[in-house]
Amino acid sequence: MDIELQAIGEERRLPDWISAYMEYTEETEPPMLYHKWTGVVCISACLQRKCLVDYGDIPVYPNMYVVLVGPSATGKGIAMTFGQRLLQALALPIPGESITKEKLIQFMSKHCQCNDIDDQNFRHTHHSMTIFSKELAVFLGWENKDLMTWLTDWYDCDDNWSYQIKTGESNTVQGTFVNLFGATTPALVRTALPPDAIGGGFTSRIIFVYEDRKRKLVPFPIRTESMIKLREDLFHDLARIKMLAGRFKATDEFLAKFRIWYPEQHNDPPIKSQDFDGYNGRRHIHAIKLSMIVNASRCERMELEVEDLDRAVSIIKATEKNMLKVFQAAGESVLASPMSKLKIELIRKKEINLQDAYVLLHKDVDSRQIESILTSMQKAGLITITHVSKEPKAMADPRNTVIKLGQQLI
């Protein structure tokens, strides 16, 4: 990026950042909603914990947990990369994708920031970061309840979040703010989530964006001069958004409409499924967060107006049309959990031998069930199984049988 932050002007160049971002990504293959939510995450990452709206006595911050869901090659990673590069150019805190939960805490603790809030002589300390994970199941790990508990806590942006290190000492992170932006396939969406997490605390905080195909085919994308100029403008205005700090004020008109909308959507939940009971109960908070983000997209006044609520609800409704499909691919078979466990290991290592597969799964299922899992996955194209030697004695050694990712998981 050629533009330096010091050169950012005092005026925005674009009437609306998200709309301009959609124009910038028009000639790409990922679905529209993938790009739109990527734009939302970009603005959220820039607002950080230095922006909020008062919801009674409770501050609501504009962080979002967004997960793109779709089959392989629908453009999830491509959509995320567009936004990730913009945020990296702004030097925003983004941890690496392959990171342990302990290193994640260290990363968050390291990136301490101070900002003036409102027009008062008040310095606000916060630790804000945005997690990008193009393989969410690998990032979360196999039923990693500790990490999911932390992520659930972080979503609420507590003033002080305490944790214990291995020595038993307690450390505190002041002003947590975490964005989670991930991607996964329908076959893996339940992989890292234990049954009691579905519909509960962690998943109720997630916006699942489901699409089953590319928006269109673009044989050979061309980087035009107009696109280069638009990218510069997007970066310029995103840097302006990053400078915002303080409280968003809700106008009387916004509050009047919200007071009508809130009980209506509460009494008639948009998604009638137990898997989304928690989401339905938290939907109004998603709308408030998104209202802040779309407001920052179009202006710097930090005054929430009716058009912001309307736009936020419109984006949410468009996303909810396919949300029920998110968990439909997950089977309830007794073999579903160990099968998912094997998928994670293959995504992480690309290949393992048969002996390693038995070691991985022997506590969950017996040898006959492991053979059934491997056969089912092979027939579905999820894995390939090859023998490194044709000698009968060598073939009998499970270390000489190699299991690799199939085309459906690549």
C-alpha cells in the first residue's frame, strides 16, 4: 500500500465504505454476502474497543463473531483475504492463524492501546485484536472448551479479564475486544463444537453466513486503474474510520423504531430451531453492533439514525435466509464425532498413516468402527487411502498405509 497514515486527509473520499467495498470486489467470484460481512469485519476491527454505545448501563462494543460457511471452493478464503490485507496495511493487531490459545493471550496482552474517549480528558486502555481463521475447525481444535469459553468471555468486552498461567498465578487483561472472522465447510461446522455448544453461549454470538456456490465465474481477473484508485480510497477512508473514538449516540427516531422492532422480532423469532435459540435471544445485540458499523461506514458523526437500524436489520435478514442450512450437514451418528476428529487432523497435517489414525481414534471407537469411518470417508471423497508398498508383509503394517485429504476437503 503506497499511502502512509500520515498522509490521510481530513475528509472522506467515499460516500459509503461498505458500498464502495462491494464495488471493489464486484469482479470476483465469492458470494455477495461473504464480501459484505468481510467489509463489516474490517470496520469493526478499526473501531476497536474505543467506540461503544450505551445500552442502559451496559456498554455495547462493535466487535463481531462472523463465520463464513460453504462447500470447498465457494470463495470463503478469497473474500477474507481482501479484507485481511487492508487491515494488515493499517497495522491492526491480527494474530497468526496457527496459534495456540496460550500464545493468543500473549498476543492480546502485548497489543495494549490507549485512546481518548469522547471529548473528555480520559484515557481508555484496551487490548483489541481481530482473529482471521480460514480453517476455523483447526483454530478451535477438537472440542476445545477452554478456548471457546475464553472466546465467549471476550465477546462481552469485559473491563478486566483474568486468567491463570501455568505457574498458577493470575493475570489480568484490561479492556478486551476480540473480533473473530472464520470460515469452514458444512461438513466441518460442528467439528470443533461439542453438542452442548450448539445453540448456546458461544454459537449464539456468531453470525453464520452460509452460501453453497460461487456468485459467478471470473476466468481471469484484471486489476484496472479504476480498481487501484478505488483501493486507495478504501484504504484512506478505512484509516479515517480507525481514528473514530467515543460513544455513538442514538437519535430519538432510532430509539423509537428500535422500541417497536425489538419486541416484534422477539415474539416472532426469525429462525425457529433449537440450534438458534441463543442466537434469536441475542439478535437485538447483533443489530445494535451492526448499526454502529454501518453508521461508521457512511459518516463520522457517530449518531445512530433510523437508516442505520434499517440497514443493519436488512443485512441480518439477508444472512438469516440460509442460516438453517449451517447445521443440517452434521450427522447424529455415533461415528460423527470421531469422523470429525479425523478430518481436523488431516486438515492440520495433510496426511497421516493408518497407525496414527488408530492411535487418534482408539479411545472413541473400536477397530471395526474405525474401518467403517475410513470406508465411508473414502467413498464420499473426503480421503484417499494408498499403500506405499505392494508387498503383502509390508501392506500388513499400518504405517505403510497413508491417508490423505480427498478433493472434498481440499
